[in-house]
Amino acid sequence: MKEHRVLSPTAILGYGFPASSFEAGMALKPHVIAVDAGSTDPGPYYLGSGKSFTDRGAVKRDLEFMLTAALEAKIPVIIGTAGGAGADSHLDWNVEIIKEIAAEKSLSFKMAVISAQIDPEVVKKKLAEGKLREYFPAPAPTVKDIEDSVNIVAQMGHEPMVEALKAGAEVIVTGRAYDPTVFAALAVIEGFDAGLALHMGKILECAAIAATPGSGSDCMFAYLREDHFEVATLDPIRKCTATSIAAHTLYEKSNPTRLPGPGGVLDLTQTTFEQASEGTVIVRGSRFIPDDVYTLKLEAARKAGYRTVSFAATADPIMISKMDDIVKAVKERVASNFEELGEFFLDFKVYGQTGASFYGAAGPVPCEVAIIIEAVAETTAHADTICAFARSTLLHYGYEGRIATAGNLAFPFSPSDFSGGVVYAFSLYCLMEVDDPCELFPAQLYQCDKGAIL
Amino acid sequence: MTKLIDVAAVIRSKNSGPYELTFDIIFKEQAVFEDFAAKNVMTKAVFAKLYNMPESEVLSVIAFPPSKAVKITIVRPFASGALGEKDVYGAQQHGPLLTFSY
């Protein structure tokens, strides 16, 4: 029976894995090593700033294992959403790490670098042609959203990776990519069912998170066959159970049976999860249903200002009981004092009350509460001014019933205020119609000779 | 009355992309899940009341038998990381579900 084997070393490149698991995976002779390096979860900052949310040293450590083993076994390595957010600066960052490893380890290989950065002019043209679609509940895209964006990326499908593999690439590193695609690309070339390949990728992209006990820093392995795939852990302390694998299908998704991606929907309505032998699970019945018009998901971030925060607390029960009114009064006082500063954002996150909860929580009255004062303004200087004024106003605010008149706040730190730098916000999250799945993802093919690009 | 926290193995919240928040309730026992799903215990209206939010912003309540799970997906009150954010990953919004009984 035809079989295609895939090693997923870790949930996110840089999250690590035990060497013993990785070696156990290589002993099973995988056809490809693939890893997803990205997520929008850490928020818009990373896409906007072009920085990675994973540590360079940790990413390098993981890649050293992967590149060395794959080149020795003569199998490809595919890295999706390089640098966490997959813009060109993230891609460059990851390519530099690969070149450094190649130089240090005297490795030579053919490398494909696939950009997912989208030119704003292309997006504007698509908007004008009616080929940009709202992706509810995200807001409908506007020209201003496009113009305000500092980095626009699109989630590529498996097609650009397929082209790179066909061109002989041994190491493929991509910008923003739909998470499961790096695991599915080679299987699609080999003629395996796209629905099963993508569902396998959906499970492998979080590596051992889908096992029990789960871990984001351990490997997973999959065997893709004609009408099913089988997933297995590589660390004897973890097992795949039908429940753990099925439950992972729910994770971070709006609907467990319908997973939309580039070019189509992964339909899991007929999917079954069967406990195979001790610790492995067989999955059948997942189907890929192509869309009539191929769409890509766009993501972008824009600059939203500069942030300064101050951390404080109170242990005064009278103040705690009046916190809502006090915060409101301090906000009004700050606003009236700085009308000339233009727009700014001031927030008080009151931990112990509703600092973390979106929907409020009427719990027991806490004996202490922490307060983070947050100011976001057009410049760091303005944010510093707003934050400092809000802090001193709150410190000495004479609320009704006040008995402790020396100061309302306990500061753990001196200085009390911290600059958080640039703040970004998501600015685009919508679908874009394309004629060709590869048209916006130019691949550059290089010969990397011990770190030198030829 | 059954306390959800007594019959669920997992109760969690998480972003599903930057604009949605999704809640998973995974039951310990198949029979309890089936009873919960068959009786339609969790509906958009029940969830909206529990979370003190508009029912129109509860997008779906879906039972998923392979994992003995019920999934609720809602509109995030703001995009992840927007000004006013409290929980970038959305992973700490499960509190009200812990208090739920039926």
C-alpha cells in the first residue's frame, strides 16, 4: 500500500522538541519534515513591526536539527509562515538563520524562498474590481485600511510550495501560509487525497498539542495512506487518543466540521477518529471541497500609536468599592487637562475586578486590586505625559469617603512608568479573489552553498 | 441541577482568528454529552444571558460528537490587540461557563 510519512518536529518553529523524539521520527524514514512557524495569536504587533515572536536562538536550535537530518536523509524541509507573521522582514530573518547554519555546518542545498507580502496597489486594484470580500465578523476593507497598513500578507495555499518542490527545492521557507499546507504539499504531488492531506496537516501543525498529555514542544508523526491517515507520537510518555485528536479539531476554529482555507473548505462532517493500536489514531472521511473562485485570506497591521504604562495597586477597601467612579473621574480630569494634545487613549485595567474579563464578573470583593494605567498617543512623549498625569491624579484623587489621605496607590517599581513603544492594530482581515493560486507568491530559487547564496 | 464543571473534562476559550472567540466544552462521558446535546441545554440565548452579551453576537452553537464536545463561537468584542484589549489570546474568558448549571 502506498504510504507517505511526515515528521512535524514542533508546534511552532522555536518551541523546541526533545532530541530523542526527533531521532525516533527520523528512524521512521519520513518523506518530508515540515513545520509551521506562525500565528496571529500573539496579536498585531509582530506583523506590524516585522519582528518575530519566537526567539532567534531557539529557532536556530530547531532548524539545526531539521536541516542536518533532512539533507542527510535527502528529504525536503518546508517551513511555513517564517518568523511568526510571514511578512518579508520575517522571511529575511529566517533565511539569515538558515544561511548561518549552512555556513557553520558546511551544508549545501537548493533553497526556495516564497514571499507572501502583498503590494498595497494590488490590493487596492482588487478592491476596485470588487474582488475583495468582507470576512465577517471582521470589518469590510476600505481604501484607507489598505493605505494605513504597514505590512500586508496573504495566507498561501499549498500550490506555491508544490511548484518549489517540483523545481527541486530541498529547503523551502515561506512567508504567511495556511498552517496545514506545509505538511500537505508533497503529499499532493504524490497523488494523495487533498482532504486527508490537509486534515493531517491541521493536526500536525500543532505537533504534540493534539496528544495526551499535550505539548507544544514535542514531535508528531503521520502516515498518510490511500483512504486514511494515522497519527502517532514519538515520545513514549504521550499517546494519541481518538478523543485527543478529535478534540484538537475544535481548537482555535469557529466550526469543527467546516474549515475554510485557500481555495476551498475542509469538510469534516463525515470524518471518523478511530483508536488504532496503543497510542495511534486513524482518521478517515475528511474531504476537500474546492471553491468556485479561489480566495486568499489577507492580514495586515497598521500603526496605532505609542504606549506608556504604569503599574500600581491599592489595598484600601473604600477605594476598591468606588473604583468605577474614581476611574471615570480621573479620565475626565486627564481629558480636560490635555485637550490640546489631540486624540489619545487612556485605559485603567483593574485586576481583581474586570482586568482580564471581557464580560465583567461580579465576584467576591478582593482585598487588593492591581491597576495598570495605559496611555496610547501619537508620540511616546505624549503617551508619557498622559500616563504620568493619570498616575499622579489617581494617586492623590480625593474620592468621597477617603480616609487614607497620604496616597491612593502602592507602586512596586521606581520608576513607575514604562514605555511600551509602537502599538499596532489589525487593519485588514478579508478575502481576496485570485485567478491563479501562485500569482501573488513569487518563489526565488537559490543554491545555498555553505551559507553563500549562488 | 448538574454543574457543568462536574461533567466537563475541558472548558476553554480561545481566539479563532483575531475577530472571533470560541468556547469548547468537552464532556467526560458520552452519555452526558448526548443528553446535553439532545436537550439543547446550550443555545445562543442561554450563552448570551450567561455572558451578558447580545444574542446577535453569538454566531453558532455546534455539537461535535467525535469529541463529545459543544462549541460556541462569538464575535470578539474588539479585534485581538486593539486598544482596550484585556486578553490578546482570548484564553481566559471561560469564567462564566465554570459557574453554569443545568
